[in-house]
Amino acid sequence: MSTRTVAVLGSTGSIGTQALEVVSAHPGRFRVVALSAGSNTALVARQAVEHQVPLVALATGSVEDVRAAVAAAAAQVGRPDHHPEVVVGDDAATVAAACGADVVLNGVTGSIGLEPTLAALGAGSVLALANKESLIIGGPLVKAAARPDQVVPVDSEHSAIAQSLRGGRAFEVRRLVVTASGGPFRGRSRAELADVTPEQALAHPNFAMGRVITTNSATLVNKGLEVIEAHLLFDVPFDRIDVVVHPQQQIHSMVEFHDGSTIAQLGPPRMLVPIALGLSWPDRLEDVDVPCDWSLAQSWEFHPLDDDAFPAVRLARQVGEAGGTFPAVYNAANEVCVDAFHDGDIRFTDIVDTIERVVADHDGSEHDASSVDGVLAADRWARRRAAETLGLASSASTQEAS
Ligand code: NDP
Ligand code: MG
């Protein structure tokens, strides 16, 4: 494999920092040509110096502050001054995404990832996609913009499915089986979920991830988003995408073929392999992570999902089937509810209840799902409606402005 140029969007987050670890661990395989983050200037500056990155993009702050942070980071490690191009502002991630890198890893959180996703595809880069939200809200747009094999999933379940699909042909696939940890509240009834706290929701049993996805893992909204993601990535209808709860998260997902054979992908519950495959697909890098240890006695469990306690997946199937702007509404309402939950304004069970109400209120014919403006208008509508439903009027106007 020759050296690939890589742009890392969301470089300061959980996915982004692990992507840079993979890059560092494989000298000569990758050259980082752009970094993008939200507001963590100090960390992105250190990363820029370490990887000698020529383009640094931040959503907030000022160009001068970023330059000063890069100079300080260079001085701190005794490196000569480094002078990257610096872009600051709402569109900064999109500028970085459009830089023409061989691979753009989108590790931004939330629906703000849509325009960077489209920019990367438009520039002809391979899109290593962790930001599932952009695919879910912009499904038809993203699919129309992507040539075959241009999107490589980084989400571990979808990476597992992509790897398992190498075991057969598309017409031989009968079902996809997406595994779910069940989150920190697995086994609880709906009544037992009413009083759980944000701290408890952030205590994911296996993974250390950003706040939104960790909360989504507790509500199972993440699994709902992943079912829609699987449908869009692999063109399998919703009634042939199953979810099974597998608390140990050693099996990352499976593909059942029409002869009755099931191929699964296994590994420790970490993101390094899916991230590395996102950067190097279809090649595998060496020694990215340790394999399962078969010298240890261990038991792996599987349980059906409790749709009554965790209705998020059932609701996601409905919005996925409805298509259009419904998935965008599901996602945007969730993003508002996650913030409100962490701000102490609502209860845990209010999150999915509110998404359900906002989805029920949505008139799918109002916005055009085949244009970016239409999708983003539906996203804004859902944020406003979620905030109104929750009685958070001020948050509605903040979100509307953003
Ligand atoms: P984090 O919250 O850890 O990181 C989010 C990143 O996005 C940070 O680098 C943040 O920068 C950056 N960011 C925020 N706003 C902007 C903006 N306007 N422009 C550019 N960058 C911005 O999230 P995760 O890494 O956990 O998740 C990232 C994505 O990957 C999500 O879509 C998630 O669903 C998906 N994913 C994550 C997994 C995981 O293990 N973490 C597993 C599978 C999927 P700053 O630090 O400056 O705020
Ligand atoms: Mg996942």
C-alpha cells in the first residue's frame, strides 16, 4: 500500500484521537493533510505539530489564536515553527473535508457532519464514515453523491458487516444481524429507567466514547441509528436487519447467508480495527489491536432486545421505512433531548418519548429530502419542535440560530 493522505475531521474526539494513534503506529502508511475540530485549539495544535499537518480547521475561535497555539505547541516539543493554513468558522470542517485527501475520516458528532460528508464525496475522496448522523439525515443525498465503495464504514457494527460480506456475494445475503451491548441499563424495565442519572447513562460497560453516542447507547437510539445506517450502506430492507443484545461486545455484527451459514466478525470491544480499516480499506494493517484470547474460559451471551423498555430501535425502523426527512427528524430531536437530559431538564425516558412525539408531528411533505437545504430545514424544524415539546423555548431559539 502506498502512502495515503488523510484528513481527520473531529480529530480531538474519541474517534479522531484513535485515528491519529493508528496513523502514528504505522509510519509511512499515512500522511495527515488536514485536521478539523470544534473548539479544542490546544489539542488540535499539538496534533498539527506532531503530524506536521498543512491545514488546520476549527469551528470556533480565531485564526490568530490557532496560530499562537501551534507556535506554542511546536516550542513545547522543541520542533521548529510550523505554519499550517488555518481556517476558522462554521464551514471549516467542510473546507478540510474538501481538501482532496485520499481518505477523509469524518469523526465529527451530529448532523453538522452532513456538509463535510458531502464535500469529501464531492472531492472524490474515500469517506471513512464514523459520523453516522450525516448518512442517516442525508440518506438519499449521500447515496447519490457516493460512487460504489467510496464510503467505508467506521462504525464497528458496519465495519463487521462489511468484513463479513467478503464471505459471500450480495445476492446470497439473507439477513444482517447487528449486535448491541444493551448499554448500562440492560435488563431494566421502563419503570426502572425513569430516574437514571446522566452519570449512570455515561457509564458505558465497554467503550469510552463521546457524550452523545454514549447516551445514545444507553437509550438504544444509537442502535436505531445503526439499523438505518445498515439499511443505507448495504441496501438490505429493514425486515432483514435484526438486532441482538450481546453484552460482551466481542462479536461486532454478522451476516447470515441464504444457505444458513452466518459469518461474524470478532475482536475486543475497541474501535482501533474499524478505524484502521476505514483508513486502509480494503487492506489490513498489521498489529492494530490484540485478537480475542481463546486461552481464557469465557461465556458470551445473546438476548432479544426489550422493545418495551427500549423503544428506540422500533421507532428507528418506522422512520427508516418512512424515509424522506423522517430519519433527520428522529436524529435532530434526539440531539436536543440528549443535551436537555445532560442539562438536568428532562428525564432519561423523556428522550425517546419526545423523539416519538416530534416524529408523529412531522409532516414529511414539508421539506425536500433530496436537497441539503431541505434536510437541514427539517433538522431545524425538529430541534425547534423538540424544544417546544419539552418547554425549552430558549434552547429552541439557540438551536434555530445555529
Ligand atoms: P466526540 O464527542 O469524542 O468527538 C467529536 C469531535 O467533533 C471532536 O473532535 C469535536 O471537537 C468535533 N467537533 C465538534 N463540533 C465540530 C464542528 N462544528 N466542526 C468540526 N468538528 C467539530 O465524539 P466521538 O469521537 O465519540 O464520535 C464521533 C462520531 O463517530 C459520532 O458520529 C459517533 O456516533 C461516531 N462513532 C463513535 C464511536 C466511538 O467509539 N467514539 C463508535 C462509532 C461511531 P472539539 O473536541 O474541539 O469539541
Ligand atoms: Mg456502533
